Amino acid sequence: MKQKITLLLLALLAGLGSLNAKTTTTTTILWEDSYTDNIAIPVGELKAGATVTVYVNAVKGASLHLFYCLNNKDYTQKAFNDNGGTISPWPWVSAGSESYQFTIAAADMAILNDNTEETGSRGNLMIGSGNSENLTITKITLTITGSETETGTTTVWNDDTHDLASWNGLELSGETYLDVLKNAKKGDVLRITYTSDEAGEINFCYGNWEGISGGHFDVTTIAEPTTIEFEITTASILERIQNEGIVLNGQNALLRAVDLLTYDDSYDAVAVTIGSDGIATFSSSKDLDFSGTGISVYYASAVEEGIVRLISETTTWNYQGYILVGDEGTYDVPVTKSATYPTATYLKGQVGSGTVAASTEGKYHYIFAKDKSGRIAFYELTADHTLGAKKAYLETETNITPAAGVKGVSLVFTDEVTGISTVQPAVQNNAIYTLSGVRVTNPTRGLYIVGGRKVFLK
């Protein structure tokens, strides 16, 4: 996601004494599939001034319909441009994949919200095609632009004297600055105040100035104090700022102050990454809430020869080890004050990268890995091993390495409803269901119920 850059006169911030507001843009997927008929979007999802984007795939020329349904029974149509909408009600779509946008006018929203006497219910936004055999709708998104009011400002640095001439960088990464920056949140803004006597540049970096990791900003000649604002848009950026601090370098700019602006929608978060295997170990220095992320969380409740038993959870306790199952990607997981401590756990968290010692008598260590055949399991360490940050390893008092011929310790998912099953690459001759009970014929990677047991499919 691109960083949001705003140039503001300091007089507007300090002279008027009002709080600073930032513009926020939120895009949500209202619908995503493959459909050739009309699609109804409930009025509760909509808002005046919001932008609806319709993604289509046409095999040849076709028309796209955008209209209200004021009567849910007979689909009475009313084109959006009748009330000041910004798109023709019958746009012509050429062959190929395209997207079309329109804005919901206030008059449109008023009609959609109006309770009709005939049906006693509100209308829907209808999207469809006049040539359904030629056009398929693949996705509909809603983008809402709003503003958030600043709820607090904390000074990070205000010496008013640092000249960036000849790339003389300002490093804000010592203990004094990290004590402030560790309180930064996703959604907060770092505001840099400067003046310049000639055209120059300012680079925003994390930790050091070896690479322009944050952003590059050109500055113009300006005698009045002016600001650049850098919004913290992801948990990955947030963690670097919290742990490494920031560095400003460049030329022909006199730095005056650096402030941290907090907003009421800001929240602390941790970046969680799951690779292409769809399963990973995890640990963090913070308590996290995974509900709503789509990630399944497990802790190791028991071990025995050849297996480790896993219990599902929705939160993770700091510095403890967990197993995560989910789609490949990096997730921004919010910090919580309501995490549950695991009743028993054999997974040891390793928040920072470091060495895990080889197994010894009474303390056996296992690393989560994939062997040459693609089998994912825990494998005993016979030599010291370097483990990356935010990972976990298995520690047991007894040797649970399975019998000869089977190297890895398998995962067993256990809960109060379903049975147990080891991780396996495929399932044959069994019906497959999602965890919510829907039968699937072509499952993707993830957790499923097969033969009454919970199974992780690769």
C-alpha cells in the first residue's frame, strides 16, 4: 500500500489551534464470484458518496445495468443517473476484463433508504447485464472515503536545528526515541516539520539510512515551517518503527520537529506471515487476537511417540509457541488485552532469531519443517539449528521420535467436536467437508473434516 503524503502549513496546525484530521479510504469486497444474472447489494452496505466498482469479464460487447430495485418483488428499475449518479445506466462493455465505477449520490441513497408502503422494505442496489450470455460479473467492491480526528500528539524530536545538508541524517533510533515510538499504532502519522532555502529532498527510512525504505519526498524552497506526513499503513512498517526507530536524511532541508499523531481508529498490530505451505509455527512478544483473520490457531497440549496434539484457540499469549493454518500471505493481527494462556504447551516461542540447541537427554528439541518428499512434520534436532524470528520449536522431556522408518513427528488436531487426524498431503475415498459442514469436491489447502476427523490438506 502506498504511503499517504500531505503537505500542510504549520500555521494551520498550530495557529488555529484545531485538531488535525486525516483522510481515510476503506475498500471492502461486497461480492466476489462468477455470475451472469442480476446481483442485489443490500442497502445496509451502502453510503452516500461511496464509490462502487464493478469488475466484469466480457466475451464480446455487452451492456452493464446499474439501477435500484425499489420493489423487491417485481424489480422496478430506476437508473442511477436519474438522481445525479456519475455513470450512465447502460454503459457499453467491450470484450475483455474491465472495471466500471459509479458514485452513490445523496439522492440515490435517500431513495434506497425510503421504506415503501407497498413492501414495507427498503430497496437494493441492482447490478446486472442486458446481454448475460456475453458478460460475467466477477467482483463488486465498495470504497468509502472519510476522515479521522487526531486524538493526541506526542513529540518525538524538536531541537529545531538539524540541517540535512550533504546528507547529514537525523537518526531517531536510540532509547529515548524508541520509548516514544514503541507506542506508535497502525494508522498513526509521523509528521516531519521543516523549512528549505532551496529545492531539496527528504528520505524517510527505518532503523538506518542504507536504503530508502520508507519514502522519498521532494521539497521546494519555503521559508515558513511546512510538514510532511507519513502514515503507518501496515503492521510490518509499524514493527520496524517500534523496534528500529526512524532515520531522516536528504539535502537542502532544515528539520524543525518530528511528532507522532494518534487517531481514534489507530491500533497496535503485529505482522503475521504464512507461506505457500499454508501452515507455520509462530510466536510474538505481544498478545494477539486472530478472530476474524481467517487464520486457525493451535497450541501443543500433549505429546506422545510420533505425534503432537494441537488444541484450537483464537488468541495467542506473548512469547508462547503456536501453529497457524491459513492462506498464504501477510496479515495485520491486532494486539489484545484478552488473550488466553494455554493450559499446557510444548511449543517454545522464539520471538527473535537465534539458535535452538540439539536434543540432549531430558530435553529433546524438534523443528517444524518439510522433508524432500514434501511431508510437513516436526523433526528432531541432532545438531544446533538457527531458527528465524517469530517462530516456535517443540521441546519435550522424553524422546517422541517415532519408530524406525518414520522420521517426522506428525500433527494431530484435536477439539471437543471432531476426532483427530495427522497432517497428510491428500485424502482418497472419503467425502470432504469444510469445518462448517459444507461438502467440497475440489478442496484447496486448509483444514477440512474427512471421515469425521479434522485433516489438514496440502
